[in-house]
Amino acid sequence: MVGPVHPKAMPVLLTTKEECGTWLEAPTEEALRLQRPLPDGLMREVARGERHDGEAQGL
């Protein structure tokens, strides 16, 4: 799903509070285990294409 947008990206998608804690506080080796494919059906694409709401504005 990410490949068409950014071919080299490997996002880490955290799905529980425990995973968030691991990502933020655990040793690197343990945290990097969260960089894995999600089970089928857990992620879906909700929008794709050109952005229509304008560019982001700086503060």
C-alpha cells in the first residue's frame, strides 16, 4: 500500500498502547521488531491522488 507513494518507505504502524510504549521506551532492537507488515485487513486505503485542500501553511 505504501510502495506507490514512497517505494523505499517502511512505516511503523503502532496499533496498541503497548506498542507505542515499546516504540518510545524499549531498547532499539526490541522497538525495531515493530517494523513489520500488519495482518491482512487491519489497514485500508481511504484516499489517494492529488491533494485538493491547498498547501500547508507555516506558523
